[in-house]
Amino acid sequence: MSGTGRRLGARTSVALAAIGVAILVFGVSALRAEATLQVSAPPPLPVAVIEAEYASNASIEEFFPGLVAARRQSSLGFERGGRIDAIRVDVGDQVRAGDVLAVLDTRAVTAQIAAADAQTAEAVAQTALAAETEARQAQLLERGHVSQQRLDEVRTSTRAARARQNAAAAAADAIRVQLDLAQMTAPFDGVVTARLADEGTIAAPGQPLLELIESGSLEIRVGLPPVLAASLSADRHYRFLADSGPINARFRASTGVVDQHSRTVTVLFDIDPGAVAVGQVVRLAMATPITADGFWVPTSALAEGRRGLWTVYVLNPDESDYRLEARVVETVRIEADRVFVRGAVTDGELVLASGIQRITPGLRVTPAVLEARAQ
């Protein structure tokens, strides 16, 4: 072999050796890259989950506002007008039934009573005279000195005198009633909430001067849907929420009439005095049934989907782990911290309970905490 042939063979051997080394280096690099990818794959993300549990008889606690009121409340005034002589109570005073609250000037009425008594006395005297005259005329008739006609006339005069006596006595009693009406008395035990006039004021007939509410008996008036109003049981206690805390009230009655504006029925509850103040707003807590089948999830489990739909993330088994899958659900009832939903979720499946802002569909996860169901 010539020198040129030997040099060409040497060059070919060197080239083939370089190619082999390059292939070896590339293979080792690929193996190292694959090993690096396998080692750096992230572990499944620990998540909190809840188990879907369908319920056919679920209920939700709803609250209905009610107003605390006194069973009796009166605006007090005088039946007849006159000058106010004295008002003996003020705002906040506790009174008993029959207590005198205010009086009118009665000097004119007293004078009228004196005149009526004088007229009554005059009528009594005239009646007595007529009766004596009748007795004498009866004796004269027996002796034949007077006619029967004369005796009948005297008897008529006696009856007329007696009628005038009765009328005078009745007029005197009527004026005494006016004297009684010049005193304003409390119709029931209560507390004075308003004083609208003072001494010296000329009060008109029926003009409100004092406001009185009954202090020994309070009630709550609530407007309820007809179905709920019909479900209340007589003498049963129900729970109300007030600013001071929960209170119990006993159901007393229902009007049974649906208001044409609010479409509700007014129901009445009795409460103990001192539990709340008159005029305070309280809330009746009632469990209303949910007719649809579904399950409860916390509000943190809902993610807003397309076109206003809502989704939850279900954990689908994937070998030894789980992968997240979005499922569309329908919200049936919503509370402050939980939602009753139904949709493409099977009873018993695991649902992501929280942390939806840091996950994506298909993410590998593992249940870390099984949270309590949203009861």
C-alpha cells in the first residue's frame, strides 16, 4: 500500500472514532437528562377534601324579622274638653290600673252638680206635696165631696211630679259622671312613654295627652310565608335572635290572612317581660326543608365556571395518587359559609374543600385532611 493510501485509512479511522465518541456522549447526556427529569418531578400536592354525601331531607335555617310590641298600647285623653289642672305622671313612670294620671279643672262641674242637686230637692218636695194632696182627695171622694175626675187629675199630677224628680236625679248623676271623667285613670298596668301636654293647657275632647304601654305582657309579631305559618304548633317555644342573645318565645296565634302586599301571614309569639325592649327587632330562626336532592359543600370549594356556572373539583384515582377533575354543579341554597349543590358528582366522591386558587385541572394531588361535612 502506498503512503497516500495509508494516510487515507488513518484519517477514516480517526473520523469513525470521533463519530463513535460523539454518539456515546449524546447517549450519556440523554440518559442524564431523563434521569434528571424523573428525579425533579414534583410530588402530589396535599389538599383538604370533603366527602360528598347526598341528602334527600336536608333543611336550611332561615331567619325572619319580627317586632317586639306591647300587647296593649293606648293614647289617653279626656272625653270632654277643659283646662288641665294637674298631670301627675311623667315619661318612664310605672303605673297601676286605676291610678289617677291627670285631672281637669272641675269647678264648673261642681257648680253644675250643686244646681242639679237643688233641682232634685225641689222635685222631691213637689212629689211629696202631690202625694199628700192625692191622699186627701181620696178621703174626700169617700165622703162624696169630690168627683172621681178630680181624684184622677190629682193622681196624674203626682205621677208627673215623681217623673220630674227622677229626671232631676238622673241629670245630677250625669253631671257627676262628668266629674268622674275629669280624672284620667290608667286602664292597665304599664309605663308612660310620652307626655304631650302640661298643666294649664286647654285640652280638646279626645286629644291625646299621655301614651301608655302595657309593661307586663309583650309579644312578637312576625310575617311568615303561609306554609311556615301553618306549620307552627300551639304553645310551642321557638328560638329568636336579639342583640342581647337568643331568647325563647311561645307561639300564641296566627291571623291566617295573607297580606296582599307582603304575601305573608302575621303570627304572634308571647315573651317574658324584660327579655327585650318594646320596639326592638328580633329574628325568628326556622329550619325550612330543601326539596331537591344534593349535598353540602363549603363556599371555599366552589369555583366560578363559564357562562355563570359553578364547578367543584373531584379527586379521580390515578395509580397511587389522584388527579383533579372539574365538575359542573348547580347551587340550590346558599348560606354564609356553605352551599347546597347538586350535579355531576357521585355520592361518596372526594371533593376539594379549599385552595382552588392554587390548583389546575389534572393536577396530581393526595388527600391530606378529610374535613368535616358542612352540616
